[in-house]
Amino acid sequence: MTAEPARPFLRGSWTPVDACTLPTADQPRRLAEFDGLFGTSLSSLRREHPQWLRLRLAGGVDVETAARDLTAREAECCSFFDFRVSREDAEVIVDVRVPPDKAVVLDGLVAQAEAALA
């Protein structure tokens, strides 16, 4: 069994170079937006499946609006992401799904979210 060659990732990112259409200059800003959302609102995360992550964000309409905006823009440049944003009582739920060949990308997003909780 041969190992799959390592894929180059954007510097400081969880997105493979060949999967991102966001201009290079905008990539650090996008990562910072996720850091900001996670740092101010993330209350928990759970890996439901290797290809499915559930994030729980504390906050009202402003957090929901921010999550919807950010995930919509991320799905525009990385079309393999399937983001679903919903509300459950006082929390905003963000479900993130990826195809099997992009599970490593979800691993990176999990690491970024876990760092925000630490």
C-alpha cells in the first residue's frame, strides 16, 4: 500500500492550495475571521463523523448573521464545503460537512476551533 503524497496547504491554513480560489492576499484575513468567530462565540465542537463537524456558538442574531456570512463566503471559494447554519434555543449551530477526500481539511478546521477553546 503506497501512501498518498502530502498535499501542500496554504501557509497557516487548513485548506489545500489546489482547493482554494480565494486570492492569496485575502487568505490570512479569512483565517482571522474564523479565529474571531471562534474566539468570541464558540462554546463547543463535536466531530460527529470524519466528514462532519458540529460547532455550537453562543450568541444572538448578530452571531448567526456573522456565521451565515462567513460560511457562505467560504463555500464560495471552497465549494466542497457544505455548511448549514441553524438556531437551537440560545445557540447557533454550524454543521460542516466535506466529501471523504477533503476530511483532512476538516481536521484543520477542527484544530483551529480547538485552539480557540483552549
